[in-house]
Amino acid sequence: MPEHVTPETKAHPVLFLVLFFPMGISNGYVVVTLGYLLSQHNVSVATIATLGALSLLPQMWKFLWAPLVDTTLTIRGWFLLSSIVTGALMAATAFVAPVASNLLALEGLVLAFSLASSFNAMAADSLMAHATGEEEKGRAGGWSQAGNLGGTGLGGGAVLWLTQHPGAEWTSAAAMLLANMAPCLALLYFPEPLAAHRAERYLKSLWNVLLEVWEVLKRRQGALAFFIMLLPIGVGAAQNLFAAIAGDWHAGANTVALATGVLSGVISMVGCIVGGIICDRMDRKTAYCLFALVLAVSAAGMAAAPHTEAMYVVFTSAYNFITGLAYAAFGAVVLESIGAGAAATKYNVLAGISNFPIIYQTKIDGYGHDAWGSNGLLYVDALCGVAAVALYFSVAFSVRRLFPRFA
């Protein structure tokens, strides 16, 4: 067990599910709830994909403001404050009709609550890094991503279900506010992490944070982790558009709410937990790539299978389960690369970059749909995943062969 983790500071991995639930809710509301509602008002799939990409924009660049979390306030204070702001902004969107004329207002609110949620996620990252032993990094990655993906499915599906009933604005707003605030109770089980990098002068604290980041990136393990995060490996981008293409499988609102919402949340959570266990038993980067290849098979299978409502449920469920495996591997790869210290910044240099392939792959999938329909979307998603794995192994092999002393 690393020196920074003691029996007193070590947390049970299941608590990470709770910490990361708000991050998933904010994404699920965009890709599931708003994605379906906008598609029902004749907004194009490409436009919906753009809204989903916009919600990920702060998540991609959050490493730029991650040092604020490592150098100001307390980690627990950041988590509480960001939960309140994220919940309030998400609640406000419930009163904006999901129609084309309101896209600008929706884009502004989505960008705002995604920015707020980035601070929530960074605080959770830091708490997790300081409470996880080396032998549990896979399980920690699994449980944390179970909260992320579970929040996406359960949160998005639950709110979509609420929008189909009277008083939708008020009940949806209340549900989103409560869902963001309730996880703050988990803070009772986490002591405030040590912050040896903090100095009396702020600029010195900031410099110490940057030095820790450099220590990660200059090692082979950290450099390869950085590279793999740039590639569309196991990102599960197609799930961001499943609600928008449901009509091609003759799936109605209740089926979409179930398959891409509640059922998706439960299945992806199980996938994350299983994936975390696997990652503690084999090389974590290899597991990450293996899961990505299986995900590609799932996407291609959905395109090839009959386009019926039943097949929609089966294949979206399979895709979401495998995405859970891959996300667990992602969390494990990042955790094993960063150690503790200024964990919010180090984690998010990698995690922030990892959102870039989600954004561009979602856009590529959207263009694939516009060019070749729903099958084109799925085949493009599969092909990009396989190509990315091949590229990673080529680079990793070359690095190990050409730079054997690169530790």
C-alpha cells in the first residue's frame, strides 16, 4: 500500500460510486433527456451531437483550472460548492423548452453546468487518489466509473421519464437538484487529503503542482497513459446518440428511457465493477485495449442485426456493458499513473485529454449518420475503435524497443 494511504484514510471503493454520480447525471441529462426531446422536435442528429460535444468541452479543458482545486479552499469544500451550483443550473434548464428556437439558451446552460460539474469531478478525483491502495486501483476505477456511467443512465433516464408526466418542469428540476446534493453525504467518510505541495506563497504552490505533473509525464508509464487518452479507445461515443437514432429501431419514449436510461445505468455500472476487478488481475492498458475491441464488435453487431425494438434494447445494453468495462480500465490506468499529491491536476491532465476523443468521435459518428444512416454511424464507431487500438500498440511497441531506458 502506498505511503499516502493508511487504514485511517483508505476508503471502501463503493464510496467512489457515490462521489462520481453527479458527474454522470450532468452528462446523462444532455445525451439522454435533451437528446431525445430535441430529436422529437425535429432537431438534427448532428446538432444534438454538437450539444453533447459542448457539454464535454469543460471536461476536456478542466486540467487548466484543476490547480485551483489543488491550491485553494479544501477538496471537500470544492465538492460541496460545485454540487450546489451544478444542481441549480441543471434545474434551471428544466424550464427551457427543448425546441430549435431555444438552442442558444440550452447551449449556454449546458456549458455552465458542465463547467461547474468539472470542479465536482476534480474534487472527487483527488479524494479517490488519496484513499486508494495500489492493489485496488482497478476496483477504484471501476466503482468511480460506475458512478459516472450509472449517473448518466439512471439520471438521464429518470429525468426523461419525469418529462413525460404532468408538472414535468418542477419535478425534473427538484430531482436534478437533489441528485447533485445527496452525494455530499459521502464526504463524511473522507478526511481532507494532505496537501504537502501547498506553500505559503500561491505561486510556489502552483509551481509545486506543475512539477508533480511533469514527474508523471516524463515517465514511460505516464507518457503512454497520456497517449492512450488521446485515442478513441473504449470511449463509447455511439451511446451519446442512441436516443437520437431510436426511431430507426422503432423504439418509443418509454423504451428509450429504459434502454439508454435506467437499464443502461444499471448495466454499465455492472460493467464498470466487473472491469475494475479484471484490471486488478492483468496489465491495465492491455485490458483497456481489449475492452475497446469487444466494444467495436458490439457496435458492428448492432448495425448488422435486425432493426427492431427488441434488438435496440439488446445491443444498446451490450454496448453499455462493454463501455463500463472500458471506463473502469480508463480509471485504473489514470490512477496507477498519477500517485497522490496534487491529484486533482494530475488526474485531470489525463482525464481532461480523454474527453477529446469522446468529443471528436461523437462528431464523427454524427457525420457517419448523416452520410450513411444509423448503420453508418455504428460501423464508423467500430472502425475508429479498432484503428485506435492498432495505433496504440504500434507506438507502445516502438517506444519500448527504441527507448528501453525510458522508465
